[in-house]
Amino acid sequence: MSTVHRHHIAVIGTGYVGLTAGACLASLGHRVVCADMDPDKVERLTRGEIPILEESLPELVREGLDSGLLTFVLGAEKAICDAETVFVCVGTPMSPDGDLDMTAVDAVADEIRDLLPHGCALVTKSTVPVGTAARLTRRLDRPDVAVVSNPEFLREGTSVHDFLHPDRVVVGADDREAAERVAALYATLDAPMVITDAASAELIKYAANCFLAVKLSYVNVIAELCERVGADVGQVATAMGKDHRIGGAFLRPGPGWGGSCLPKDTRAMLRTAETADVDFQLLRAAIDVNIHQRERIADKIARLCGTDSATPLDGVRIGVLGLTFKAGTDDMRDSPAVALAGALARLGAELVAYDPVLTVGGTPAAPVPDVTVVDDPYEAGKGAACLVLCTEWPEFRDLDWNLMAKALDRPLVVDTRNHLDPEALRAAGIAWHGVGVRPVTGLAGDPVTGTADSPVTEQRPAAVPQPG
Ligand code: UGA
């Protein structure tokens, strides 16, 4: 792909956003220097070793290194010397009091303030609170440097695809000419361009992520309602999604939404609303529903295989399939699977989990609170009173359910993503309980009847629309 003009770009921070942005911008023909403060990481990236699981990213980084358009350096100073555009992609984690921790962004601004080339643009790509561009402009005190907001909408696991095929590119600055210069970096992408002021660009990012969270919480409550009234959330969501004003994406019920973005961004947006004296009840409700969803599923599991005591799952072994916050990533930050495991542990359960990307050479990559991680799915099911699917890894569909039935203490699967084929489980004599659908239990061919939760029924869940 060629560009009209090869820009010189510096990217500070090589996390999910920085690394993807750097590699993708190089693939668009720009010269990109990525900086990180971790010498080991810089060395590994220079050798083409990617520290995260992200489809197509290793190939893109390799291409960039081979063409010479992508390089990695230690420290921001080396990256910015002749940059026309400097992207700030460092982390903005949630601080314990619920505010975003802007220490890393501010430290970068302070470090490069006097080193930024004359007339360059400083672009925030990390998700930053509304008002950050204005605040950084004051902090930099460099009238010749424009601060521009260019939020990123990529999803982990498909970040390269999302960067190169965006639904829109958003660039905001109070200096229109600077915004247009940054927008020109994306000239070769076939995407609508939104050029706006800095505060609007910053808010667009939050408004979009929070809307997605509200949509997911909405469908999770609809799923709960479906269970109560004997409806099928798959059919309901599919039909809803056919209305183009609603759209079929982000309507799959699950164990609640998680990851490094939606939980953090919803809380930060609430903080912004509070500060602006706006009562954002709807968003608060979406967060509460998300917490409720995990507890509701834990209670359902307790009802299916527990006792009446305060710790109904005392000593009950539960197997868990999947720990990452969704399939296609090795990220466990704010994973609903980990939260659900925590809720089950509080009810007394002993948890054994398997996730295809969390074992390296048979050893768990990192400890997970309350959970013993094993490197074999049947080992996770061994002796369990219930097997709970938390992450929609495709390979879970292909498990040998006859083998799993032999491993389980009780033939019971709770599928929090409606991901498995209930008929395959039923053929192996395993009862299947999904979310927002009637359970499928009993042996294949048996006459079946029943109501939600302890019943027997022939009904199969309808496919739920996939994210577009
Ligand atoms: C999210 C947004 O989708 C991106 O547009 C945004 O750029 C990114 O945050 C960010 O701010 O950086 P991501 O965190 O990668 O992306 O995860 P999503 O794919 O949005 O999934 C979030 C959660 O919702 C996951 O737990 C997922 O399993 C869940 N989900 C998603 C459902 O339960 N049902 C669905 O239909 C879709």
C-alpha cells in the first residue's frame, strides 16, 4: 500500500494499542519509531518477538522490521527527534479511587516537552478523560505543538483488522489544520473520517464503549427474562438485530462483559458525568447489571449442584473452561471468567480450570486467584459436579463429550456463552444449561418436558448474532 506522503511518526508505549498502531501505520507506508521504557521488551520486539497474542500482529511487525519502516527504541527521546506526529499510547489504568491514573501520560508529556520538534502534533491514542487535550496543551506550554485526540476503536484479538478496516477514524483538535494533518495519516484507508474538536473526540470514545456496555447489559437482562418466561434469547436477539436501527452485533448474552476497556471506561465515564453534574443512571445500571450477571450465574450453578447452606458449594469441585475475558486473546484483565470463579469460590467451590492459551509447555502461565489451572480440558472436568464454560474458544465445541462425561462426577455443563452444541452433550448423556434458553437434558431420544433450570427439553438455542 502506498501513501501520498510518508510521515515520520513516533509511538510512545508498545502495549496493545501502541504496538498495533505502530505496526499498522508502518504497513500504510509511514516511517514509525516505537519507544518503550522496558529494555527487554524493546530487544524482543526488535527481534520480532511479540509479547501478546494478537492475530496478524507478528507478521505485520516482521514486515515492518524487514522493510525498515518500523523500528523499536528505548526511551521516548530517541523516537521523537524528527517526528512530525507523536502518538502517546501509554497505559491509563484505573486508580483505586476510580479515577484514571494519568501518571504515565503526564510523565511522557513532561519528558518530551522540550524535545518535541517544532510544529509537530502530539496525539493521544490511549483512552483519556475528556479534557485531557486541553490539560496537556497547558502542561506542555508549547504553542507551536498541537495536541490532538485520535481515539482507537480496536478490539483485542482482532486489533490489526480493526485498525486497517475501521468503521470510522476520529480526529479531534481545537487546531483544525493539525487535526487534518493527523487525519492525512489514514488517507489510504477506506473509512469515514470524523474531524472534530478535541473534547468531542475524547467523548466519542467513551460514548461508544459505554453504549456497547449498555447494549450487553440490556441483552443479559433480556436473557434472564427469557429464562423466567420460557423464551429463547437467541431468537429474541436475532430478531431484534434485524432492525437496522439496533443491529445484530454485541447482542450475545454471556457471563457479563469484561476486559481491559469496557469496565474501566464505564467507570471513568461515570466519573466524568459526576464531575459535570450529570446523573448518568443508565450507565450505573449497566454496571450493576454486569455485577448481577456474574452473581446470578454463580447462584444458578449453586442451585443446580449445591446445598441450602450459606456456602452451598462447600467442597464441591467445579471445572471451568476458559479464563481469558473473551476468545482470541490471552488477556485476563477484568475477565468475567475470573470474576465468576471468585463468586463460586465465595460459595465454597473448589475450582479447576483449563484455558488453551494459559498454559505454556504444560505449566500455567500465571496464577489465578481461587483457581487451579491445568493443561487439559478433561482434567478440569475430572471429578467435577459441574463444568462451566466461560470463554468461547472454538475448540471447546470439538471436545470429546463422551470422554468428558466419564471424567465428570455429575454430567452437567453450564454454558455461559451458549457456545456449545447442546445436542452433542445430550448424546453423551450430559445436561446442558445455557443463558436465556431452556436447558437441554436427558438422554437423546427420551421424551422431554420441563421448565427452566431443572428441566428437560428438546429445544435447541437459536444462533445468536455475531459481532460485526
Ligand atoms: C472494546 C471495544 O469493543 C473496542 O471497540 C474498543 O476499542 C476497546 O474496547 C478499547 O477501548 O480499547 P475489547 O475490550 O477488545 O474492545 O473487547 P470486546 O470485544 O468489546 O468485548 C468486551 C466484553 O464483552 C468481553 O467480555 C466479551 O466477551 C463481551 N461480549 C462482547 C459479550 O458478552 N457479548 C457480545 O455480543 C460481545
